[in-house]
Amino acid sequence: MALLLQANTGNVKRTAREANVPAMTVRDWKQKWEAEGYPEPVEEVLPAVATELTTGLDQARSLAVDVVIEKLREGKVTAKDAAWIASVFTDKINLINGLATSRTETVQTQTIDSKELARELATYVANTVEAAKVRHEVIDDAEWSEQAVEALPAAQR
């Protein structure tokens, strides 16, 4: 029980649920072990347990993969289920062996000088306003003339 509690990082409810023991009992044991020390320090027991468990999980994963392949061929299991089984077993093996179970990406970004950004935006807005004024002047200066209805194509009459 002490190993399970340690493996669950002291989570009483999870340990109680997994061991099928009342949570109050697990809580009492935890308080006792925290005061007097755990009877089986996980650091001492873990290497042997990890090797045994990894071997078993590796065999189970191989069997599961074989079964899943067979079921896939027979159309009795979805690809989603197959991926899930392989993924879970692989994660557990990696976790026990101390291998990476996730990846982290670090992205460095350049800080923005807010004053420079404000200047750039002001210049952009000023240029846009100036372009609109010039376009308006060009439109105002355009010559308009009406065409005789007879000069229009038949479809536009």
C-alpha cells in the first residue's frame, strides 16, 4: 500500500480507489507514514519493480499489438483504438524507464518597441489618408459625359 501511495504522489483518493480500500484508512496510513517514515521507500523497491513491470508491460504491449493487428484485419477494432492501446503502453514503459513522455518547445520572440510600433502605425495611417485624398481629387477631376442611348449596346438599353 505504501508503494502505491508513493507512486500516486500521496494522492489519497486515487490510492484508495486503485486499492479498493476506504479513503479514510489510506489517509490514516499516510499520516502515520509521514510521521514515522514509509515502510517501503519507493527509491529502494522501485528498480526491481520497474524491471518486472516493464517486462510485463512490454510483453502485454506486444500481445496487444498482435491482437489489434488481427482485429484490424478482421475489421473488429478501429484504428483509433489501436493507436490508443499502443500509445498508452508506450507511455507507461517510457515513464517507468525515466524516458521522455512529452516534448516541450521553447520559442523565443523578439520584443516589440511600442514607441516604434506607434510611429510605424502613424506613418501607415497618414499615408493611407493621403492616398485617399489624392484618389478623391482624381475622381472629382474626372470628366463625365452622357452617352446617347443609341450609342449603348442593345443589352444595356
